[in-house]
Amino acid sequence: MDTYQATVTSNIAFLKYWGKDSLEHQWPSGNSLSMTLSKACSVTKAAVIEGESDHITFAASSGLKKSASEDHKITAHLDRVRKELRVPHRFKIETHNTFPSSCGIASSASGFGALTLACVAASLQCDSLDLICSKGYARERLAHLARMGSGSASRSFFGGYVSWYRGQTPDKQSIKQEFTSEHMNLADLIVVLSSENKSVSSTQAHAAAPTSQLYAPRIAGLTERHKLMLEAIKTRDFSALGRLIEVDALEMHAVIMTSNPPINYWHEKTSSLVAWLRQMRQTGHFEAYATIDAGPNVHVICRPEDMNKIKQQISEHFSVETFIEDRVGAGPQIKRLGTLET
Ligand code: PMV
């Protein structure tokens, strides 16, 4: 049997998924919307093997973490993939990331996305998404499967700008591409201030969200903000979109910080960078907007032509571990690697 390699890029949420109405169904409390990236990715190889157990090798930087709780999540996810495909076999898996994991660069999105896709490709022996689709597994079906491992992974199955709709009931959830990557060319300058693993997992923090007094008002406004964001992307109105992106990130972190017990993903440098960025915008130096996932690192959303200048200025003012210069991407890829030793 051949080995298949899935490359799945991460995505940065413009409208954040934060809080779940059902853990069992991985049912989010609201819609979310993201931009699929083109560089920050997980690369996962999978082959079908004989035997009783799966064999997984994690590279030092992997979108899937090596820890007891994560091991359990991964094993449960492989069982889910087997159930969905109705296959009994085990997998040999190798996975690595092109960026640091567990520090708010959505590594679980690309990690679970690539794990799902590689195992499906290896099971069906298919080297393209079209071929997989012709066997009854369209992208959206794969996205739903990956969503059960990590919610944000669902949006990485499409390129460009992607929505995950909550739906009226758990079975009415949907995931769809709203605009292709060509429609609007945006950049994401990821400013890695710290690549230390976060102290509270997003699973724990999602569960604490409803304890914040700010949670209900946030949920109440999400559908309208989603609509406004889609309109801004449609009309390529970067200023309108940027303002909404930044407000949504600040609002999500306000919920996180006011949960009980309170959680704080920000470092001192996170606040300084956000304040500085806003000042740069107000004083007309450049136009860029901050968004932050469950970690201390800042994603600076900007026009591609401004990225170098912004990077230069950030390096002059802050001590940065590393920058990742990314932009909107076209979505996942699969490759057949031939027969490797299994
Ligand atoms: O997919 P999870 O369970 O790791 O949740 C991550 C949620 C955020 O990245 C903070 C926001 C999002 O919509 O991606």
C-alpha cells in the first residue's frame, strides 16, 4: 500500500469560534469566519499498516502535541476516521509543522486537518481531493470529520475565506468557502513573541467561556458581525474588515479574561504591540489590524505590499522571536509518495 502526504495550512479566524453549545457534537455557540493561510502548515504522511495499533511519530514541531491528553484526542480521532470510512486498519503516521505549535498559531487546525486528510487518502488510496470526492467524501464531509478533532480544523479544508455556520441544530452545521484566495489578497504577518506552550488548553478555555458575563452579549452580536465581514470582503473594503477583525479578537479575549476562573493568554508584549499598532494606524503610518488566537502571539493583518515595512518597524520596537510572513492560501494538497517502509 502506498504512503500519502497531506499538506494542510492553518487558518486565521477573523470571526472567532469561542465556546461550544455541545461538546459531544462539537457544536459551536456561533458562526466563525477565517482566512486560510498559504505557508504555516502541518505536513502529515500516512500509510495503512497491519497490526493492532497505530504508530505515530511526532516531529519536534508538530501540530499535534505529544502529551497524554493529546494522545487520547488523536487516538479517538483515528477511531473516528476508521468509523467514518468503515475500515478496520491501523495507520503509520509521521507529522511535522512548519511553525511553532500550541502558542496561538492555530496548530491544531492544520494538525487535525492534515491527520484527517492523510488517513483518508491512505485508506482510499487517492492522490487528489477530486478523487476522494468521487468516492463519496466531498470536502465538506472531510471538514466535518476533522471538526470533531479540532473545531477550527474544519475551515482549513477550503482555500480563501471560509465560514463555519453553527446552524439551528448540531446536524445543521455547515462549512463553506465564501470567496477564493484570488478574490482579495491579504497578508498575515505572524509576530511570534513567545513560542512557549500555552498554560491552559483551548479545550479547557472553551468550556469556561459561558462563565463570563460578556459571553452572552458576544454571541448575540456574532451573526450581524459575520454578515458585515462578508460584505467587507465582498467589496474588498480592507478598512471595514480590519476594524471588525480587531474588535472580534479583543472581544474574544475579554471573554477569556473575564471567565471564571480567569484565563489570560496575553503577555505584556502582546498588549504593547496591539496598542502600538493602533497608534501607528491613528497617526497614519500604516494600516494594519491585530488579531490574536489562544496564545500571546499577534497576527498582523495587512495589505501584502505593506508587510515588509510593518515587519521592519515592529523589529525596531519589539524583541520578536520570529516572524512568519504569510498570506491567503488556496487550501490543502495531497501527494502520493509511493511505497515507503511501513
Ligand atoms: O479549534 P480549537 O478548539 O483549538 O479552538 C480554537 C479557537 C480559536 O483559534 C481561538 C479561534 C478560531 O476560530 O480559530
